Amino acid sequence: MTTSSQGKRLGFFTRLLDEAGAAERYRLASEQIVHAERHGFDSAWVAQHHFHEAEGGLPSPLVFLSHVAAQTSRIRLGTGIITLPLENPVRVAEDAVVLDLLSGGRLEVGVGTGGTPSSFTAFGLDSANRSEIYDRHLAVVRESWDGRPLNGGDYLYPSAPGLNDRVWQATFSVGGGIRAGKAGDGLMLSRTQPRPKEAPRATLPDIQHPIIDAYLEALPDGRAPRIVASRSLFVADDREEALRLAEKGLRRVVADFAAKGHVIPGNSLADVLAALDTHVGTPADVLESLSRDTILPRVTDLVFQVHSVDPPHEYILRSIELIASEVAPALGWHAPATKPEKRVALVR
């Protein structure tokens, strides 16, 4: 098994699902990302979801990240993901370039075929064609960034040198791993996914190791692998408090996960945590739980999110602090060196 020998990068992922209206969700998520940067996180990621308030609070990730870019200076800003079949690829290419320039080259572009079937209908598309549309749209984005002519002969302005080296492809499948590898892109692994019918008790690593193997096998010679492991992680100072909030959050969504194919073997909180691959507790608790995740030593980027626990904002901020100070260092992450603070004095 291939393992990553380089130091891990640490990411914070949010689907903007705080219990609040949309404007407040955006404010809270911005504050959480600023907090993550302050505590040394290397990247922040947001997901795009159209229409469904309970699944995701953000239809326009590039607009939101532009707002965050103005409040931060170092942390990299990623989309995890843009549902590319539902977007005009030329507009995605243009907006990505503008955001990348405004943020000082901090954009990471995660793309995928995602979206619920009804969302495709609203855009006048058939969900059954999502893979074909995705391939076509991704090709347009890549070619425009490369400076190749668009239909009609125009060229993208501003130009986008380097953005093609910051594309990440999300997938649930070995086929998707091969596609990301052949393209030389980064690979994004989900925090959870339904088990195959033939292996209902498979673990998440059982499913994702073959995807990584296929990705690495397909990666062109000389191309460095980039692999994100997104994981649901809620860390608190008190175990009972963490479990109480997890019980509240996960009970709200367990039926939806079951409807999407997740097998929930029982009704206890432990059953739900295991079925949805969610790590909850004190730093010691989650490190013990994560130690059984054999995917983590193989990835370059550890990206943690609190969904679907979705605790109150102040608990998310504290979880960010505990991840940076106690969890991530034990998993191979090194906090960035801090520059000495400059002092200025007025002398008469």
C-alpha cells in the first residue's frame, strides 16, 4: 500500500448549515474560516448546493469565497465542489479567474457531477446525462484556462495560468479515481458514502482504498498525487456534551441518509455514528476513532467538517481550536511557523 510521506495539509470544510437564515449562515461560516486561518489551517472548502436548504446553504460558492478572501490573507480557498453539469462552463472559468486574482492565487477548484436529480430538472437538464455534460463542461473550463479559443474565436480574459494545476475531482467510484488520475488532478474522497449492496458491512476505507489505488495507477509519471480525505469530525472538551449534540444533529438527518442507500444497522447513537462515518468526542476519543481509518496515512490533505452533527457556532469554533492544537498534529500535520510580531513605538 502506498502511503504519503509528505507532511499533511489541514483543511476546514463547511456546507453552511448553521441553524440560521441564509445571511447569518454566511456570516457564521466566514467567521469560522477566519478562525481556522488564525489557528493555522491550510485550506477552507465550501460545497455548492442548489435549492435544498437542509442539504446545503450555498448555491454560489465562488461569490462566497470572494467575500471570504477579503477577510483572510493566507488560507487557501476551495470549492468542494462546484456541480459543474449545472453551470455554464465559460462563466465558471471566468469567475474562478477573477476570484483567484483577487485572493492572490489562493483558489483551489473542486468539481464534480453532484446535485440531486430534481436540481437538474430545474436547470432544464436530465440527471441521467450528468456524466456526459460534466466531461464536456470540464473540457471547456480547461481549454479556456489554457488560453485556447472559445467557440466563435474569443479568448478568456483575464488569463488563468496555473489554475489547471489546481483542479480536484470528487468521486465515489474507482472509475472516478481513474478519471482524476489520468487528468493529473487532485482526488477528493467523501466523508461517507453508501455501502455496496454486495458488501453492506464494508468500512469506508474498504471502499476508498481501491479508489486511491486506481487514482495512483492512472496518474501520469512525474505528477505529484493530491488526495483529500474529507471526514466528519466534531471535537469538544467534554465527551458527554459532544455526544449530546451529535445525537441531536444526526437524528435530524439519519432518515435522509437511509433513503440514499446508507445501511443503519441499529437505532443507537453508536450505530448511527458508525454508519455515517462520524467521529465525535474529546481529542483522545476522536484520535482513537480516526486511528482505525487506514485511508488517512495515504492522503496529502486532511479536511474536517462538522456535518452532519452541525453543533452551534461556538462549539464549531472550539472544535477548530482543538483540531489544530491536539488532533491534527497527532495525524502528521505541522502548524505553520508564526512570524514574530513587529512592534512600533512613537518617539518624541
